[in-house]
Amino acid sequence: MIVKVAVAALILSWLEFHGVLAQFNWTTLTATDTLTWTPCYPGFQCSLLAVPLDYDDPSKGNASIAITRLPSTAPPSEYLGPILFNPGGPGGPGVGTVVLSGAAFAQLLGPQFDIVGFDPRGVTFSTPRVDFFATAAERQVWMPPDLNLRYPSLNSSSDVLPHQWAQYQLISQWVAQRDAEQGSWMQYITTDNVARDMLRIVQAFGQEKLQYWGISYGSVLGSTFATLFPDKVGRMVIDGVVEAGAWYSGNLTLAMLDTDKALESFFTGCADAGPSRCAFHAPTASQIASNLASLTHSIHAQPFPVLTPFSHGIVDFSFLRDYVFAALDTPYASFVGTAVGLADLAAGNATPPFSAASAETPQFECSAEVDAEPFFGNTFEAQIAIGCGDFLAYDENVTEVREFYENEAKLSSFADNWALWRIWCNGWKIHREGRFMGPVGATNTSYPLLIIGNTADPLTPHLWAQQTAEQFPGSVLLTQDSPGHTSLVAPSLCTHGALAAYFQNGTLPAPGTVCAADAELFPAINELPSNSNSTLTSGVVLKRSSQMSEEDVQLLEAVRAIGDAVLPVAPRGLRKAFKLP
Ligand SMILES: *[C@@H]1O[C@H](CO)[C@@H](O)[C@H](O)[C@H]1NC(C)=O
Ligand SMILES: *[C@@H]1O[C@H](CO)[C@@H](O)[C@H](O)[C@H]1NC(C)=O
Ligand SMILES: *[C@@H]1O[C@H](CO)[C@@H](O)[C@H](O)[C@H]1NC(C)=O
Ligand SMILES: *[C@@H]1O[C@H](CO)[C@@H](O)[C@H](O)[C@H]1NC(C)=O
Ligand SMILES: *[C@@H]1O[C@H](CO)[C@@H](O)[C@H](O)[C@H]1NC(C)=O
Ligand SMILES: *[C@@H]1O[C@H](CO)[C@@H](O)[C@H](O)[C@H]1NC(C)=O
Ligand SMILES: *[C@@H]1O[C@H](CO)[C@@H](O)[C@H](O)[C@H]1NC(C)=O
Ligand SMILES: *[C@@H]1O[C@H](CO)[C@@H](O)[C@H](O)[C@H]1NC(C)=O
């Protein structure tokens, strides 16, 4: 239960998510090759589109793609078609994120568009759906809710890496066996086929070209589409860019190029913010860094047992590593709360950070089937099936995986978490012959891409955005001067005004544009939104200026709302959201 595995705050949002998404029963729809719209969520319409499971052999049967739209409210003469959004992961629930934030998308992008979310094949409401386990209990045993068990630091003890290696070798054997029993369909759940599905969606809308916004892994989907169908690009924004060559090679080491820069922004931001805004304050950045190192060292030596009315668990080295790493994804929403949590830990009180960052102890019927449980996400499974299915196959022994990790650790101190990706796909057995694996790029896309990269993104370095811009001559790279993963972490009039103008009017920002964030990195705690205990409203505090018009403020609010709905699922399939402890 991806849902329950996350932090309490994230759980809350998934329960809210569940409440909203449970309003519609997708199995009442029949998939057809046209879009037949049925009212589903408030203001939304839904449809199931039949597409070939195997584009090379339609006799293998169909997949059905769950699609939702918030229809355009402009007069038909002004209608500009659908914009498809992908929230990353891979495996992020496109339907859910758009249902949660469709109105904000429409506010930002304009009423001329249908705002469209879809669950990629294998994901959530689309079928066939990737499930590794038959029951919720079985899933629970393999994927414990505690983050430190789920994402153990490879540096917490010498046998973690070998055990993780063995665990995912086992998963890959197990899933291959299960898939073979089910007719070997999982080989078709790959990014190239999702790109082909997007073209089918566009055509079913009666349009010729794709209008698309993809963040994080959604950039791989976008650049793959633009490579396969360069003449079908209407508008394409990719934001928080993964260089697709690295993706398809299965080596995501360079993801860590700017990670420690994002951590540095916590130290310098905290030092500058002062003790009233940053609870983990010390006079200099290097003292804060050294205080965090001491705290990490002491927790490694002696972890905290934590018992709350709703849960119990251990705050240990892995927990702390993950707590800090996850905060780097969404600094503007998280840093203030993270600093409070670190100060609590340093004072010997582990309950607040634990409560903020872990799930309630799950309760379920042991025999309940996975999809009968109150969760809808299968992001973790879909992430592995899609990611590992895309990657060049590799099967390394423990020594080789350790060398890989140690090489990555030269680049970033967070390789102890990130190298897990390499382990998840190590020995993965389901690879379709002839699938697209690059090279990515096209000289003749029918419209230039708008590519957005932050200066200190902990998962997708600026270099990857630059490399991708070079693969698509004519595209424009816009740089947002902020830490965090994707531009959505920090609303910016400059970035998001350019994005809106690109979709509405086709205008591209000047090459080399660098945009500032209109958000506070360390806002005063009393400035935080009063409902910041829900992840659906983050801790992001806008930096307003007197020159801003009411429209400007609405644009920033819309971006904040989109980020709130989308970012909890985007980067690693499971972002650990933060609230003030
Ligand atoms: C959803 O609809 C299907 C088909 O009509 C039905 O079998 C199922 O019980 C429904 N599920 C819920 C939760 O209502
Ligand atoms: C697949 O969908 C098409 C419509 O797109 C339909 O004609 C065909 O019968 C479906 N095939 C199967 C095996 O369901
Ligand atoms: C775009 O370029 C590729 C090769 O570079 C070529 O195969 C394709 O036909 C071109 N497409 C168009 C629409 O010009
Ligand atoms: C992965 O990429 C990194 C960075 O480019 C490189 O140093 C390393 O040798 C690569 N490892 C493998 C196994 O390809
Ligand atoms: C792991 O692989 C390397 C390189 O192929 C090989 O030299 C080494 O003997 C292997 N180690 C074990 C324990 O099998
Ligand atoms: C592993 O953790 C220790 C402290 O516990 C630290 O000194 C060391 O640098 C870490 N190694 C890596 C590769 O991150
Ligand atoms: C698009 O162009 C129109 C007409 O010039 C302008 O009024 C509008 O503000 C532009 N939209 C954006 C988002 O810049
Ligand atoms: C925040 O949490 C408190 C305590 O759990 C609750 O009473 C309050 O209603 C919540 N506020 C919002 C806006 O969700």
C-alpha cells in the first residue's frame, strides 16, 4: 500500500484522495476506440480508451486507458484542444492528480483547453494493472510501511546492500513467474507504448498534435514521444528533466549531480533565516552541516523507539537520511518543518518527526485482495514494471552493485538511498525485444519544446535539462533559480507566466532565461497557511510584491495548488510529504 507506506501527512492526502476518487467506479465503463464521456468526479468527465496491448500485434488484445478531463469552458470557436499532463513516477496516477487539481490547471493554462489526466497503461485505473501481490497482507510483508524498512540506507550497515540485492532478485523472479502465468503481458508496459497511447488519445480527441506537460519521469515520456512522433508535437513542456539516454541505460547516477547543492541550500537558507524561522539554526552553514552530521552519527549509534496512539516504529539512521533527502524535493514546502523536526530530534524527542513522516499502522483484512483495499495507487509496482522494463537489462552480483553504489557515492552523500534504483532493476527479467531505448532527440519536431530545469534539483540536475535541450534543436531551456524537484516546488511568475504563454500563444521565452522563485524558502512559521496540516495545502508561502496584480497572485496560487496535488506522487513514486511536527 503505497498509500499507507508514506508519511502521515501523505496518508491523509491519500485518504482524501480516496474519498474523492471513490466517487466513481471505473469498472462500470466499457473501453472503446472512441472517447465516450461519462460524468464522474465533480466537474469532470471520464472515458476508457481501448488501445492495442502490443502495437506490433493487435491480436494480443487490448489495454484500456483511464482518461479524465475537465472540459474547456471557452466558446467552441476559442477551443484549443486537450493538454495532457503526466505527474512522473513512473507510475504516478495521472487521473488522480488532475482530478485533485484540475481547476488550478485551468486557472493557470486558460479556459480554452480540456485539462486531461490519464493513468498510463499498468497504472491505477488503467488495465491490465500491475500488481505484484495477490493480497494486501502479502504486499504489506514485502513493502513495509516504515520508510526506514522500505528505503533502508545502503550505508546503515554492511549487510543492507546484499539483503536488498537478494530481495529484489527474488521480486524479479517472482514477478516473472507470475507474469508468465498471466500470459506475459507485462513486457508491453513500457514508455514507448505509453507514448503511442498518448497519440491514440490525441487522435481520439479529433486532434492531430499532442499538447503535453510532463514533470520528472514525465520528461522521459515527453522526449520519447517527440522522438517517435516529431511531427505530432503541438506543444510540449518538460520540467524536472531526466536525460532519456541515462534513463534507458538504467544508470541514473547523474541524477545526484545537484543533490548536495540542494542540501547546501538548506544549510545556507537556515543560517540566513535566523533562529526564529529555522529551528535547527546555528550561526553558519557549516556549523548547521556539522550539527546534522553529529545528529546522524548519534542516531546511528542509538536509534529512538517511538510509540504514538496511531503507530509505532523506530527513528534510526535510515529514517533520518530519508527524512532529509525527501525534504530536498520540496524545500519551499518542507524546510521549515524539517528544521523543527531536526531540532526535536537533537533535543531527544523523536515523536514529532516520526508522526509527521510515517504512516498510521495499517489495518486490513488479511485475505483482502489488493485492489479491494482502501488505496488506489500501485505506483511502487508500476514504477518498477515500467522503469525496469524500459532499462537496458543488467544482472550484477553484490560486488558489482557495491562498486556502482560507491561510484555514485563519490557524487553525492545521498547515493545510500538513490542507488536503490539500481538494485530494484537488477536482474529484472521482463524486457520486450525491440522496445524503444533511444537514442532520444529530433531535429524536426513540429513545434519547439519548452524545457525547464532548476538550478539545484536533487533528482534531476540542470545538466540533464541542458543535454535534453541539445537533443531537440530549436527547443528553449528555461532555468528556474531554485532548489527542489521540478519548477512546481516554487511558484514563479516568470517561469509559470512563460509556461502559460507557451500553451496559450505559442510564445517561447528568450533562450537563456533565468527565473526567480516567488516563494519563501524559510517563511516565518506564523506565515504558513493555517491549514498546512493537510498535504493538499503545502507549507509554500508566496513572496508577494506590491507590483503584483490580482491576476499575478492568482497564477501563483494556481501553481501552488498544482504542486500540492502533484508533488506527493511525482519524484520517487512516493514523496514523503512534510507537515510541521
Ligand atoms: C463497480 O462496478 C462493478 C461493475 O458494475 C461492480 O461489480 C462492483 O461491485 C462495483 N464496485 C463498487 C465498489 O461499487
Ligand atoms: C480492441 O479494441 C478494438 C477497438 O479499439 C475492438 O475493435 C477490438 O474488438 C478489441 N479487441 C479485443 C480483443 O477486445
Ligand atoms: C524528421 O526527421 C527524421 C530523421 O531525422 C525523419 O525520419 C522524419 O521523416 C522527419 N519527419 C518530418 C515530418 O520531417
Ligand atoms: C554510471 O554512470 C556513471 C556516471 O556517468 C559512471 O561513472 C559509471 O561508470 C556508470 N556505471 C555503469 C555501470 O555504467
Ligand atoms: C562478481 O562479478 C565480477 C565481475 O564479473 C567477478 O569478477 C566476481 O568474481 C563476481 N563475484 C562473485 C562473488 O561472484
Ligand atoms: C556512511 O556513513 C558514515 C557516517 O555514519 C559517513 O561518514 C560516510 O561518509 C557515509 N558514506 C557514504 C558513502 O555516504
Ligand atoms: C496571449 O496573447 C494575448 C494577446 O496578445 C495576451 O492578451 C495574453 O496575455 C497572452 N497570454 C499569456 C499567458 O501571456
Ligand atoms: C489540522 O489538524 C487539526 C488536528 O488534527 C484539526 O483539528 C484541524 O481541523 C486540521 N485543520 C485542517 C484545516 O485540516
